Amino acid sequence: MCLPYVLDELKIAYDNLSDTEEQLRVAEKLASIGQLAAGVAHEINNPLGTILLYASMLKRDLEKIYNDDQRTEDLKLIVEEANRCKNIVANLLNFARQGKLNLKEFDLTETIREVLKPFTLNPLYRQIVFRFDIQENNYQITGDEDQIKQVLVNVIKNACDAMSESSTKELIVNLFSDAQNFKIEVTDTGNGIPKENQSKVFTPFFTTKSMGKGTGLGLAISYGIIKMHKGNITFVSEIGKGTTFKVVLPKHQAYQSNEAIEGAKAL
């Protein structure tokens, strides 16, 4: 009679081990890409700034002389593409600099509302029905509010973009808690993530979006931020029905002021 129980326990242990190994693989990828990103981003920033400056100056001078000239359009394209590169570099630097948390206490409910508001007003997403469900009050959390906002923006934007071709467009954000953690679930009614792509979702530079619409860094950065908060981010997805991203955050972090951190470094 003990055999079925032992088999179940072994299966649970094996599944947990597989999950841990996968998390380690992702963590190794994040660490290596972070080191590479720091060096590459700094080297690219200076020539990129020069390209932007001179292209903008040329564009401005041409606009004074010519109207609707093809050369002006070409320079406009150069400026736009250089700005896109600049955004990618900024994302790389943000990715590489992960490791410091500016901890403070804040209201997670208000933070989610602040993040959702621009999406509800964005004309690109006017067909989406947004719902924010809260099970109870008092969602005071200790964490880095700006970085948590970045995670929520990345996850919600991906969810909105995933519904671009869906007949039903609904995005639901659920917030609830247990004794130790706050839990955020973002559910969309998009097409879902194919099985072959699910293991790559948090891999840096992996994206299924068309050229120019995604760098593939958003979810990789989000993964790193949540891990720094000693939390977890996972997802479940079903083709044709949609995807739910689940973020688990501990209610309290080991709080240290910036002064205390700097003092510790000095020692």
C-alpha cells in the first residue's frame, strides 16, 4: 500500500528537480548576457549618440530648404532606427545593472492601477476590456516599486499585443495573497504560446514579434527582477484560449536603507 505513495513522492521530487535545473539554466543565461550587455552597451552608446546628433542636424537643415523631399524621409528613417537602437541599448544596460534594489514600502494595489491606466487610455488597445480584481485590501509590500512597475508593464504589454488578432479581447489582473506572499495574475485571451516556444519565453532576445516591435528582453529582465525580490514568475498557456502569467512576491524583503548599504560597502 505504501508503493503508490512512494511513487507519487518520487514524481513530485523529480518534477521539482527538473524545475530547479531549468531555473538554473535560465539564471546562467541571464548572468552571461548581463556581463556581455554591460560592455557592448557602453561601447555602442557613444557612436550611436553621434549618429543621432548629426542625422537630426541634417534633417533639420534639409527641412528648411525642401518640403517632402526623399532625402528628408531617409534621414527621418535613420533617426527613427537610431532611436530604436538607443532603446535596445537602454534595455541592455537596465538588464546588466540588475542587482540593486531600492527597497521601500508601497501599496501594490495603487501601483497596479498606475501601470494599467496608460494601457486603458492607449488607442491601440481601445478594443480590449480591462478588469482588475482584488480579493481583499491592505496590499502593503516592501520592494523596489520602479522595478516592479517595469515587470508589470512588460507582462501587460505582451498580453495586450498577444490579443491583436483575437476576436475576444479581455485582460484580467487578479491580486490576492496568502500568509507570506502577494500573488499577481495577468490573463489574456490571446492565441496562447506554442509548446515549442514555452521553454524560451524568459530567454534573452527571444521574441515572436515582427522586426522592430520587440527586443526579446522584456520578460528576461522581468524574470531577473522578480528573482532579485526572492519571488517567482511563471505562466500557463493554452493554444487558442490565452495565457496567464503568475507573479509571486514575498510581502517583506530584508530592508536596508541606502545609507546602511553604503556603510556596509565601506567596511
